[in-house]
Amino acid sequence: MQNRKTHIIGLMSGTSLDGVDIIYVSFNVNYKFDIIHADTLPYSDKWKQKLQNAFNQSEPEIKKLDIEYGKFLGELINNFVSKNSIDKIDFIASHGHTIFHKPEEGYTLQIGDGKTIAAITNQKVVCDFRTQDVKLGGQGAPLVPIGDQLLFAEYGYCLNLGGFANISFEKENKRIAFDICPVNIVMNHYVNQLGLEYDDGGKLASKGNINSELLGELNQLPFYKDSVPKSLGYEFVVSEIFPLIDIYNLSVKDILRTFIAHTVFQISKKITSSGKLLITGGGAFNSFMIAELEKVTLAEVVIPSTIIINYKEALIFAFLGLLRMENRVNCLQSVTGAKKDHSSGVIYIPN
């Protein structure tokens, strides 16, 4: 029994739309993990456009897209399994792709229909991890902290720099976690205007100048005064961030430099003690932003292996699926603000 291992395929699609992260991972009974295969499969321009535009679609169009995206993920998984000659899968855990996230209004939506994925792959699927938490009065996010707590316990802080920056840490014997501010979802938007995918290493930002007035306005946005738990969605960026930045009519490099100053300031306010700070997500490769953060943080910054930087979220969604299959808690009341700790995720069995 001690030697039993569970083999899982985990999938994550982030708000920055750089692609689908997919991993094949095994966990032993003590939750020690081994990432056996991992890949990021970029979206075609067609899929990028579909997912970006979904925010403005009607309900029937979104339902259709939910099935279509489930089919896309199912085929993607089958190709990944075939390419890597994978022969043992206990189940698939899929985060899906977030279209709406408004927990204060009682809803959140991640598309990628689990029933369709199960039918195409002929595997059990766990998905839709957020909805139950929102129904229980929670934010439905962030969900990664249970993985931070159980898989990365040696770090005082776990910071993920993806589309949004989120952080988790222990406070008064409870796991606390929340979204801090947008990061790559904003910077990539402006870099895309130059025909680039992202600002490699922060090179463009490093040549820009901080616009103090814009920086001040960004730091004064009401979200930053809200108490936790709290989380962010694309809606916040569209309604609050882009219009504010666009008023100033700055060059892209000045926007990037100012936004990094904003990001670093917001993160530094949350790190109030020394200890180790684990940084993952695409922003960990932005060496300019990391250097700026190191100047102002009390903690020792740790940049882990590339596989952990790139695939920590996919790994943890695989782990959330494992906890759900074992009917163990995978959503923490102290993190999301739900009425109770609970085991979240919908399980689909192939017909």
C-alpha cells in the first residue's frame, strides 16, 4: 500500500492566454510528487481570439464554446498521451479556462466541458473546482494554496506571477491567500501592440520611465484597500486598469516600467517578514521585475527549477483532483471566505 502511486494528467489554462499547461505526474501516499512529462501547448490565433472574445458572447454561444473547448482539450490530452507513450492514467484534472469570475455576484465560469473530455479520452475527469466554493459564499479563488501548504511547506511565502499575482502564506496557524494585482495580463496586452508575445526578461520595461502620476492612480484603486479574501478577474482589468493607463497615452516601455513599479509596490506590501519567498509563473522569468522586487522585499527570493516555475499550477490542479477523488478538503475557508472547508470539483465518468 505504501508503494501505491496515483498517476494524473493535470491541465491549466491561465488568463494570459499563452497556452495550455499539461503535465503527467505521479503522487505517492504521502503526496510526494514526480512530474514525469510536461508541456505547454500554445493556442492558435483562432483559439486565442475565441477565448478573448468569449467574455462578450451570449449565453448560448458560451455553452457551445464550453463543449467545443472540452473537445479541444480532450484531443490535446490524447495527443499528449500518444506522444509520451503514457499507459497508466488514474484520472484527468482540468482547471478549464476562466471566462467570468464575479464571486461577489455569485458566479464564476470555467469552460472546458468535463463530460466531453471524459468521452474523448475515455478517462475519469475532475473539473469545475470553483463553482461549489462560490455557492458556499466563497471567492472560488485562489485554489492553489492547499497545494502550497501541503507540497511546498518549506517556503514562508508562495508567490505566483501569472496573469495575476497571487500569494499564500501561514498566518495565525491558518493558510491565507489572495490575488494581489494584475501582472502579465496587463503587460502582455501592451507588448502585443508591438507584435511581441511578452517582454522577454523585462528588457523593454528596463528602458522605460516611471510615470509617477499614473503609478499613484494605480496604487489608489479601491481594490487595493479591500480586506481579504479577495480575487481578481479579467473584468477588473477591462474596467479599471486599461482605461486608466490609456488616458496617459504613454509609450509601451513607459507603461511596462510603471506597471512593474505598481506590481512590485503591491507585492512588497504583503511580504512583512523574512523567510523564503518561492516565485513561480511566467513572471519569474522577468528578471528585471524580480530584481526590482529583491530591492524592496524582506524575504529571500527563491526562483525554482524551470519545470516548477512553468507547471506549478498544473501540478496543483492535479493535486486538487487527487484530494477530490479521496474526498479530502481541497478548498480552504481561510483562503476563499466560504462557509466551511470543503472538497470541490465535479467528477465525470466516461460512458
